[in-house]
Amino acid sequence: MKKKNGLQSIRMAPRAAGFALATLLPLAVSSANAFELNLGAVTGSLDTTVSYGTGWRMEAQDPKLATLYPNYTAAVMANRRSFIHKSDGDANFDNDSKPISSVYKITSDLELKTGDFGAFVRGTAFYDTVLSDESPNRSFPSNFPSSVSCNAQSTTTPAACGFPSELDKRVSRDARFLDAYVYGNFDVGGRALNVRLGEQVINWGEALFLQDGINNANPLSLSKLRLPGAEVKEALLPLPMIYASYELADSLTLEGFFEFDWDYSEADGVGTYYSTDDAFAGDGANRILVDTTGSSLQGAAQLYNTFAYGINSAVLTNKRETDLAVDAAGQFGLALRYSAGNTEYGLFYMNYHSHKPVAQAITGESFAYQNGDPAAVAAVNACVGLGGALATCTLGVNAAHYLDTTRYQVMYPEDIQMVGLTFSTTVGDLSVSGELAYRPNDVILSELGDNVVAYNTLNAGLLANGGTATAGAVNNGAAFGANQIVSDYVEVETYNLDLVAINNFGPMLGANQVIGVIEVGVNYIPAADDGFYASTASLLYINPAFVPGGMTNAACAAPTPKVDPASCLSEGPANDYLDAVSWGYRAVLSATYNDAFAGVALTPSIRFAHDVDGNSHRTGNFLENRKSATVAVNGVYNNALDVGVAYNAFWGAEASNLLGDRDNLTLTLKYSF
């Protein structure tokens, strides 16, 4: 067994440059000290990296973004757009000496070859000592002292419930195989054929940092990418598939894949530092809390909860049902690549099942008292005993039961079609590439999930007692009643354009090499001109159940063509909706100083992101005027030891930017062997 040393090189060939730079530049210099294996006819290598990463919050919570106080009032909540379903990650971490994460991690790559055949396996494991000891629901103790034990139905206590078991396993510790496939190279008709079978990642398209382009064959673990010291290869989640590439002619190649399974992309776990959604996305998102404190429904809700769950709470719960199953069949892709000189063109087609979720609600049960629900009957009797009129008590308790039996489901749209075009070329030291992805049947959220809850809450008295309601874009504008599935998604056409330029400036500023990258992306959704759809800016202004009649805003007083009057009570101004066109850019500048001191190579880098204009669909790329930047320095000693420090800043887009108060400093230490 021999040890092979050497820095990994940045490949600047048109097709390879994008992925290599997306992987390497954010991490500055990446070192490799792989063990070379020689077992007779079988050769290979084993590359292992052990690392430690930690980080600290560098600014205090912004009251507009973090719900921290138990005695909230209408005046206070007017400045807290994020409200109850988006604040756990913000409220759980202070800007003190306590770290936001403390991660020990190991990743190993094993490759074996014999002749034209081989196998590749990658595994990774980590343990976060901070998250293993924390609770995700510290915030918003509106109804319970911290001593109250957990009641899964309605508890909002600080640490009473702790991490759900499925969340704890995912965010604080994990061990898994990633890639695990065999491959072979063949000669068929005098042309090269490459085949891979097993768990693998398909890398198609030219986009580096922006999503919703061509590269949608595999899910992504955003939670893994957030870990201090994370590498892109650890966040790309392989799927079992067969892949083949065949050389049709000297300059023409056909590629294809067929997937045997499906999985979802992993969002930030509820209550972790970067989490911005406590109800719909991420492990641990399993309920929606409907707080009736201060509303006309508060007394009925407290009576209902007393008899239903044994706790005098004004909070009602919409529970998350089991996610709708996804049929893995029918996922495949084809690519045709043509090279002319130093330029490559690509034509792509893909039929895939979305890795990002949408949702639907199942409205609650009506006439609970009349139908003999035990808790409802007991609550109505208690209400009457306290001097309430039977009709009034029945209406209120029925509404509380209706809200508490409303559920929701997360679902993943199937059979989305994508047609894509790419080009990549080089001009001297400049690499230029681009892609256009078109989806005739993309699926996006039609309304923010919080607003579905808000509309349902506003109309609970009507719906619980036999009526129907209409609520803006929810259910595509159609009326709905009790015990009914209410869709919160719509099928639309989408276009995504992406252009990338990578330049090797060579030696300058005292550095041995300076590399710059800029990526510009544009999202276009024609349907946004004709309707009202949730966007990256859509946030609940206030729970209408909290203040009777809701809280209006200036935009609703004089409606404009982009204001939906039906949602003025909860969603807010016109510019919170989806825009037909949204765009922004990402830029990276990285310099390498070989042997800066004592055999250490230094790589400082700056990364900047700016969402210039327009709001994308709810899980899309751009939130107008949002900005972020990372300033980092990595030092590599002996091609093995890598020490890095980075400051991550987030600002712009006011209260719509839920990460706007989460600047942080990270420190990483890696050793490769």
C-alpha cells in the first residue's frame, strides 16, 4: 500500500469546469492524501477526510424575525411577520459564547479498478454535540410555564417536547453510504460505451450555485450543506439507477439514465440554526399551531382543549398526516452532446418526480357537538354552565373542534417534464457556459401554507357549522367546506436561464493564481401575470384568529392590479406575490498563495449573492434585494491539514429575509489521509 500525495487540480475543460469550481472554490484549497492500493490485478485508492467544524452566531435576534416573548400584543406582532411557524431556528440560538454547531465528521471514498471495470463507494458520518443536547422549540411560550410537561397535541413550551426522534437522528448524528456503484467501459462498434449501475449522482447542466435548472435528477441535503466544513459531495444524495454514455460519432455523445427509486431533498431540521419553517419543510415539521389568544375563539378553544387533551391552552393544532406516497417509476433522462472545436452544445430531456414539496389541507370536522364528540359535548356543557348561551357555545366549540381536526399533507409532484439546452466554451483563460431549462408542467405553491391556515381560521365558525368559504388562490379560488381536500398548488410553465463565466486571471496581487466566477440566473413564470401565487417574500403578517378581523395593511386600502383582496388580511402588500420575472447573480473571487509561510498554502476567498429584482416561487432562487456574503481564508499544510475560518453575512429584503439576523463565524479543521 502506497501513499499518493498532491493537490487536487481545478479542471477548466468546458463541461468539467462548472462542477469542479462549484465544489472547490467555496472551500478554498482542498487537500488530498489518498492511499493507493495495489492488489495484483486490482488497483485503487482510499481517500479519507476527518474534520471538526464549529460556529457562533454574531448578531442578536431581530424582533421582526424572532418570536421571543410570551406577552405578545397586536402592536408587537405588527412587526413580527414570521410569527409562530418560522421562528424556532432564530430563537434557539443567541449571540453568546455558545456555538450554533459543533460537528465531528468522517468521509471516505474507496475506488477499485481492474481493467475496464471498477467500483466506487463513498460513506460519511457525523456527530453534532450541540444539536444532540438541544430542543428545537424554545420559542413562543405563550400559554405554558417551562415546567409544564410535553403534550404533543398543543404544547408550545420551551423545551418540553424536545427534538422528535426522527429529527434528532437526522440533524445531530447520521451515518450513511452515499455513492455505491460499479462501472464498465466497453467497445461497441468501435465506439466507447460507459455504463454505471448503483447509487450515484447525475451531474447535468451548467448552473453552479442556482437551482431549478437542468440538474434535477438527484435530491440535495441542504441540512448537510449547512454543516461547518461541509463539502458539496456530502450534500448530493445518490439514487439507485443505471447510467450509460455512448459515443455515436467523434463529436456526438448520447447519455441516458433510468432511476429505480426516489427520495426527497432534505431541508434544515426544525429548530436548527438555519431553519425558517417549523411546519412544512424539514425533519420535525409535524404540526401547525393555531393560536387563538386574544380572539373571540379563545375561551371556546381553552374549554375544548381542557376536555380533549387535559390542558387549558388557547392553541389548537393542525396535525401533519403521512406524506403522500411517491411512485418511483417513470424517472429517466436523455442527453445529446455535440462538440465543435472548443465549444460543446447539449440537448436534454428529463421526466422526474420533484424532490421539493407542495402541500394540501384536509379541512376539519363540522357539527362536533351535534354529532356527539365527547370533548365538544363536555366543552359546550361547561360553557353553558359558565353562563354562555347554548347557540353561542355550540358555534365556538364546533369551530375549535373544526380547527383541531384540520390536517395537512406534504406531497411531491410526479412526472415533471424538463427540456434543456446548454453550451460551454473557452476563450483563452475564460470559460463561458449557459443553460436554459423549460418545464411545461412545473408545480408550485399557489399560496403560503401559513395563509391557508389563516383563511381556514378566519372562516372556522362558518365551516364548522355547515357553511363554505372562498379564500383567494387557495383551492384555485374554488369554495371549500368541511371534510374536504383543499389543494395549495398549481401547475405552471417555468423557464430558467443561467449564464456562467469563469476566468483564470493567473498570477496577480502577489498570488500564484486568482480565479473569478460570476453566475447570472433568470426565472420566468408567465402565469404570475394573471394570478396571485406564493413567493419567496410571502410571509404571514398576523394570524387572523389572534386579532378579530385580522390586521390589514396599507396596500389593502386601495387595491392595485397586484393585490388580491381576499388575502389582504394575512399576506400583505402587492410585492409579496410571485413575480413573472426574477433574477440575481452569484460571484466568487479566490486567490491562492503557494507556500505563504512555513509550507502553508493560503487561499482567501470572497463569495457574494444578490437577488436583484423580483420574487421567485416559494422554493425558488430569488427574493428581491436579498444579499449574502462569505469572507473566508483556508490554509493547507503538507497537502493534508486544512484549517479554515469564514464569516457569513445575510442582509437585505427586510423582514422577508428570515436569515437576515443570522450572521455567523465558522471555524473548520480537516485532515486528509
